[in-house]
Amino acid sequence: MQRHAAIIRLRPEKEAEYRELHAAAWPGVLAMLKRAHIANYSIYLRDGLLFSYLEYTGEDYAADTAAIAADPTTREWWARTDPCQQPVENAADGEWWSPLEEVFHLD
């Protein structure tokens, strides 16, 4: 199992919309995440920063995340959620959610 965490900025004027979308996350998006071996997925918000955490239980993270990105329902979902977000200031070129380095874990 792999743990992944990332951050992105939430546009303040889009917070209510973002919360509403996630309060009723689309079943097709959730099913795609599960098919791609994503589990224990959470998004947290503090001071305009979204923090995501997920656990990956598959064998090929790159292939599974590519399948998510190719899914038409997920792409439609992103068309609704992406305008609510903006990369953090120090994001790499082309990076949307910026990965975080794990510095401690207790099982």
C-alpha cells in the first residue's frame, strides 16, 4: 500500500461551490477511484489550502491514475472542480495538486 498526500489552493469565491460538489460526489467518480485501487481518500481544508490524502492498493499507480484521467465522468467532474482550485505558488510547471513528502508515519 502506498500513501499519497498533496495540496492545492482553493479559490475563496469558490469555496461554497466546492463544498457542495463534494457533499454530493458523483457515484461514477467514486466508482472510478475504487476501480483504480484508491482507498481511504480524504480532502481537508484550512486557510485556503486543500490537503488530500489517499491510499493506493494497486500495482501500477501511473497506469491507474492515467485510467482515472481518461474516464469521461471524471473529466466532467474535473471540469466542475478545477475552476475552484489553483496551484500553490511553488508548484512545478504544469503541476496541479502538488505532492507532499511524508516525513513521519505511525502504523
